[in-house]
Amino acid sequence: QSALTQPASVSGSPGQSITISCTGTSSDVGGYNFASWYQQHPGKAPKLILYDVSNRPSGVSDRFSGSKSGNTASLIISGLQAEDEADYYCSSFTSSSTLRYVFGTGTKVTVL
Amino acid sequence: EVQLVESGGGLVQPGGSLRLSCAASGFTFSDHYMDWVRQAPGTGLEWVGRARNKANLYTTEYAASVKGRFTISRDDSKNSLYLQMNSLKTEDTAVYYCATSLNSHGSGFDNWGQGTQVTVSS
């Protein structure tokens, strides 16, 4: 079971929108609507920002949204703010015999 | 407020053992599935394993990379989760997080501890 594929880095200016992709297979992202996204600032624990592809936990800004097409899930951050600069990881439930959850390779978001 | 506090990390030699604990508060621990996730230095996240709740017979499952070496257990009377790690390898070096499962369906992890560092080195 390989990690889900994410771009290593994405950048944008304040106020812009950016999209982070997360590509897996039909055994994980494509097979279930259980993609989730996590934000991680340096030295901190990950924080859940989206689950079940597009649902936001209570307290998470509506500037974060999600979608899925085929084997690829996407995180959209609109109205980019300085505080959004962090690492972002996707994850998915998987039917693999070696894992129950698989994470993405991670994306460093830089606010220019 | 949900709190998860890991402890027990440290430096251990290859082949050694270590037991991590996760103390939970602020929610009904006994109702939740609980997971361990680790993060090796400068790398991404890796799911380690899960302990289901009493209703699901406290069953556990593990990533292939740790199966047979790691054991997850829980004590609902103490609101605590444990990770017994045996036959440790250098590649087990990581920050270990405990996390609550959002639900039993596979939706992800909604609360995380601050993590505890495990270093396997001679």
C-alpha cells in the first residue's frame, strides 16, 4: 500500500484560492467517501479540517472546502491567509490488507 | 474540552521495548475507537493501529509494518490507551500520537494528542 500522492508544495498570495490534490486508488480514495484532511503547523499535532470528503468539523473556517472525482480528492483553501501556512495531509480509509488508513505524502502551503 | 496526553516515549536500543500511554479526558472514552498514528522525522503520517470499543469487543488491528511487534490495549476504567512496542527497529523512530476516531465508519481522526517522541538508536 503506497501513500496517497500530493504535490510537495503549493503557494499563493493572501486572498487567493489554492487547491491541493490527493490521488489514490479505487481501494482507498476512489472506493469510499472517507477522505479527510489535516492541517499541521510546525511542531504541532495535526488538526482535522475536513472529513467525509467535504464536511467541516465544528469551528473550522468555511474557507476550507473539499471535493472528490474518481481516485482524487481535493482541498480548496479560499481567501488564503498567513495563518494557513502549514503542512496539509490527506487520508483515506482503505480496503488494503496491510493498513486501515492511508495518509498522503503531505503538501507544504506557503503564503507569499 | 477533549484532551489526549501521551507519555512514555524516550530513547531505546534496537530490539528493545517501550510502552506508551495516552490519558484521555473531556469525552466518553469508552464509546470511542482509539488510534495510534506516528510521524517519522521530517516525513508524513503513518497509521499504526486501532483499538475498538467495548461494543465491538475491544478488537484491535495493526499496520503490517508493526503487526506482531506492537500491541494496543485500553483501560476504560482509567480512560487510557496504551501501545506496547517490542522488537523495536530504527525505522520505528517517530513522534507517536494517539487520536480519537470520528466514528466507526472510517471518517478519520478528530482529536489528537501532542505526541511523544520515540527514538530507537544504539
